[in-house]
Amino acid sequence: MTAALRADGWKQIHSGGTDESLLTRGNWSVFVTRTTAPLAGADGKMLHELTIKADCEGNP
């Protein structure tokens, strides 16, 4: 997800490895967090969940 945002012109400000990233573009910021879900998928691999929060400068 973060690689796609960087390819689209977003600048990475903070990186917590593959688990959290803060990116900005213009007056927008996007925070992406990846967590491991407590369940395994049908193929036996652990599931991951992405949480994406966005904000525009000047929003109350």
C-alpha cells in the first residue's frame, strides 16, 4: 500500500518498518498501520489488517 502511495507522489515522513507509515502530499497526510489478525486464512497463512487514516490540514 505504502509503495503504491509513494509511486503516486506521496512522501514518506515516518516508517515503523512494514507495520506503520506516515505519508504526506500537499496538505494531506495518510497514516497506514498493519496489524496481524488473530485468525489464519484458508491457506493457513496469518491474515493482516490495514488501517488507513487520512486528514487534511485545516480540518477541525
